[in-house]
Amino acid sequence: MNDIAARLHTFCSRFGLRVPILLAPMAGACPPALSIAVANAGGMGAAGVLLLQPDAIADWVAQFRAASNGSLQLNLWIPDPAPVRDAAHEAKVRAFLGDWGPAVADDAGDAPLVDFAAQCEAMLAAQPSVISSIMGLYPPDFVARMKQRGIAWFATVTTVAEARQAEAAGADVVIAQGAEAGGHRGAFVSDRAEREAVGLFALLPAVVDAVRVPVVAAGGIADGRSAAAAFLLGASAVVIGTGFLRSPEAGIAPAWADALAAARPEDTMLTRAFSGRAGRALATDYARAAAAPDAPAPAPYPVQRALTAQMRAESSAKNDITRMQAWSGQSAAYARAQPAASIVDQIWNTARLALQLR
């Protein structure tokens, strides 16, 4: 067994996997059916629980466990500091959004977040294999409680400095998220998300060299070639998000799925226009308009997310890609409209053959 094979085997054995492929925990785009399919194919299922109340977290996990005994990751954002509100600026954002969807109520930006502490308790009660973090690090007391229950902590990082912080805080595994990744950037400090947008194949080996814990690669991985490259650069597993979005189990809007199939790497962009946090999405008409010099800057997270809620809901209901929140990694064109289990098999078999692994 060569070094790469040994590394992958060790990781899979530790976390109950047959293949070193993890579903990305995409909040709002991780129905139980998708995780069930990935886990039953030998990978790790996942749920981004940012939007879920505690009872909904328990229900999601119950649905997963009714159809799979595979490994499962639950993920939660670390809360940002309270945003600085600017009523006059928010009025400009509301007026701009009114051109793209329903009129936005004066108090729309006041919508509260789900209680973070209650979500943490619900994740502990669900007893997944893994609890992962993004946008920062869990408090030490929560980390201690995870470890007391035998739950591993996977910490998402976007820089070498963040990786070192995560290891020092007790992370069992570090997920190196490259700037190619679809969805929200995991930067610990929101203001640095664009400035420190490092590509995966520069970030990954640097993080591998900087920490002693296993490193998982995320961002721009949607086929066996990119997975093999990540393994060659030191990854113990890969995270795939956009690569699964066209599977029937994902159940995303047809217009979103079709747009992914046609997307070139340059057809995506980093934008704060949907939530106030930087994320990579398809460069739709709305996303481009929101980035124009004469457009008002997005409000901070979570205010912007609340202000865009009606527009996002209407665009999904009408299957309107021009203003849809269509998250997308830069390798979207490699996403296949196939069952998720088939995608897992194809990616792993291609990577295994490329690296001559048995």
C-alpha cells in the first residue's frame, strides 16, 4: 500500500467510510434523500443546519437514519458579531430589490436568526459522526462536549492561519476550502473573504504542511481528475457540493440545474448580494446588477439575507434563474444529471485508477 492509499484508508476506517468522498453540507440544498444516497454509496452524508430549528434538525436526522446507517456530518455557521445597521442605506437596498421582486417591507431586515445555542444542543442530541464548523471556531466548552460524546470536529478554513487556529482549538480534521467552492466562503472574518480568496491547489498543500491533523479538500472538485489531484496534494478525503446538485436526489430548481450544466468557470462570481456574506454563485442578471457601480452595496449579514428573502422565494417558485440564489462552484459543468450513488462511484473509480490505487 503506497502513502496515498494508506492515508485514504486510515481516514475512511476512522470515520466509517468505504470511499473518501464527503457531501458538502449545503444549507437549503441538502435534503435527506441526497445524504442517504451518498452515505449508502460509501461516502459521508451531510446537512447544513443553519436554517433549521432544533426540532427540524432532529427530524432531518431521523429521516436520514431511517434509510441509512452511514456516516453523517452536521454543519453550523459560527455567528458573526451583531451587524452595524444603517437605516438610510437599507432603504436604498430595499428600493433596489423592489425592482427585482416584491416590495420589501420596512422591517424586513429585522428577521431574527435561529438560536445558535439551541441548534448546538440539537446537533449534540442527534449524535452524528461529525459536527463541522464554518465562519469560525466553536467555543471550547462545546468542543469539549462534542469530544465527550465521541463526535469528531471538522473545522472549515480558508487560509493557513485559520488552519493553525483550528488545530490549536482542537479540531480533529481541517477542511481546506478553496476559492473555487460554490456557496458561502468560510472565512473566519467576513471582511477578508474576497481579499484572502486562495485557490484550492495553492491552499491545500500549504495547509497539509502546516498542520498535523488530516486535511480534507473542498472547492472545485466535481470529477475524478480533480479528486485525484487533491489526494496527490495530501488530502485525506474530498468534499463535493456543486457536483451533486444536478442529481435527482438534490431536487433543486430545474433552471438552476440547467444553468449549472452550461456554466464555465468564469460564469460564476463572488457576491454578497443574496445574504451579505461572500459566496460564489452563478453570475445571474441580479447578481451582476447588484455588483454594478450604481447599485447600493449589500447590507451586512444577516440583514441582506432577510431583505432578499421574498425575491429569493419568488424566483424559486417561478423557476426564474435571472434572480435566483443559484450557488455554484467553478467546476459546475462537471456536475452530472445522474443518481448521487453513480456520481460517487464514478468519481472514486476515476480517481483510484488515475492514482493506481487498489
